[in-house]
Amino acid sequence: MAEGEEPGAVAAEPRSAVLKPFHFERHVTYYSRNMQMLPGFMASLDTNRATLVFFCVSGLDLIHAPLQAEQRQHVIDWLYSLQVIPSSSEGVGGFRGSSHIGNPFCPDNGGSAPVCAYDGGHLAMTYTALALLGVLKADLSRIQRPALLRMLRAHQVASGSFVSNLGGGEEDMRFLYCACTVATMIKGLDHVDAASATAFVQRCITHEGGIAQEPGLEAHAGSTYCAVASLAMLGTLDEALADGRRERLIEWLLQRQETGFNGRPNKLVDTCYSFWVGGSLAILGALQMADQEQLFAYLHSTESDMGGFAKHPGGYPDPLHAYMGLAGVALWDTDQTKALNPCMCDQQLGSVQESDVLALGA
């Protein structure tokens, strides 16, 4: 009995232990079904197929239901078939999001050369492909690390941000985040201009305290997460958020909670912000300042009977909100999920191991 404790008193359970559990057995069915087929209205997302597969595979792994060996190897081979093999020794690499542009299926070669001028690596797809290979504990010897390092250098622009793909892609906070995750996973952060990237983030901090996608835009929880996670990976979080900026940012994030979280003032609460806001608070060491009970009650209201989470209560689940809702739960210390790395948005507890880096393709 602890000092000062009343005789016969029962120790209180951890808060997470007394909260109503989620029906994650239904989520296993939902993710497994999505691995086989998706609703027709998602056909327009085929260029992002690697990301959809990441949501499903990482979601299954988070709830202790990893792929069986044969399906695991099939996904690994498919991912490698999407890798861009540069046509010259100085070309840039990366991963495509799918085979929509006509690249051949040749996983044994570790990918294929560009089939046309518009066929190249995309930063967001490269992030999800590498993260997925990490989740699957794949052999990394087929990764073209030097070409990925050249990709990082080629995609960083004068503002300090990154462009999604060469030849006319978007450039904003999302792709700065993707670049930082790629660099972290292949231990290539020295190929990112951290000072320029940090200055870009600082120019995106608004008068409210949140962080916008680009300078001059409204602060948003999604871009705030991308910024905070990027700074943490670059090792410049304290520097960038000095002089009261950290405290104002935490206050802005906490103001996003009604029951669940919204993404910006005067907007509806949405399942995906369980991670975008929760992950930001976790990185800043302030997650426990949010109301877990209210958040989980909201997530229960968006949990579908068929598995997964919907955007809003009563809605239809989709892979993004299903995964972000699950990731939002995994940020908290529950026994229903594996631990989540808030910077990487998956269960990897760090970057690839040094032994894996040595095995990366030359």
C-alpha cells in the first residue's frame, strides 16, 4: 500500500484502460477487403495507389494483423516495380504511385527506367513506398539510395520548400515533410538544406500561431503537422519555435478541439485531425493537454459497423480517414494498437538501421 493511501483502496486504472474499446476486428476485415478491391468512385485515385496500400497495410500492422508471407512478398515486389531507375548515372530516382503511366512490372530489376518525359519519381509516393517497405520489414538492397539522394537535392527549391515532382509539380509544406521523411529513412538528412527549410517554415507561421501551407495563407492543422514533424526530423524544432512561438502553437492546436479536432477555426470536426493535431501535440510534448475522453467519444461516433472510420459521424469509411483515425488512437498509450512514431505516421520507431543502409542499392 502506498504511503498515505486509505486501507482497502483500489488503485485507479490508467485512463486509457477504462475507455471504451474500439472494434478493431472489424477494421481488419475493412482493410483486408480494400487490399482486394476498392469502390468505383476511387478509380480517380489510381495514381496514388501506393498511398492507399500504405493505409491498409500499415493499418493492419498497427492493430496486430500483419500480412501473411505470400501477400507480404507480393506487395514488396509490386512496390519495387514502381521504383524509377535513372537512365544515367547522374539521374534522379524515386517511386511512382502506380503503374498508370505504363511502366513494366519488373521487380527483380528493382524498378524500371522512365517510359516517357512525364514518368519520374514523386516525393509523396516515394515517402509512402519507403514507409511501406519499412512496415513490411523488406530487404532494402533494391533501393537506389544514391538516386534518392540526388532526388532530394533536385527537388528542394529556392524558397527552402520542395517540389512534388520535377517538371511542374506543386511546392509547399506537404512536400517539405515528404522530403524530410525520405531523408530520415535513408539517412540522408545532410542532403537537405536544413537552414533554408527551417526559414521557409518560419515564414509560414501566422498571426494565430498555427502554420500555413505556404507564406501568406491561413494556418491549417495538416500543414502545421507537416511543419512540426519536419522541424523535429531536421533537429531545428526548438530554434524555429523560440521566443514564445512554441507556446502559441500549442495553444492554437488545443483550440482545435471541440469533441474531436477540426483543422482550422470555424470548420467541422473531422476524424483525420485526430492525427494531424494529435501528432503535432505529441511531437511538441503536449498531447496530454488534450481531452482524450472527448476525442475517443468522437472517434467512436465515426467508427463504421463495417470497419474503419468515416470523416464524420454516419458517413462512409474511406482508407485515409480509416487510417488517420487509427493513427490518432495509436498516439495514446492504449493496448489495442502498436506504438506509433508521430513524426513518420507509422509504427516505425526510427529510421532504417545502419545495417540496412549499408545494404541499400549503390
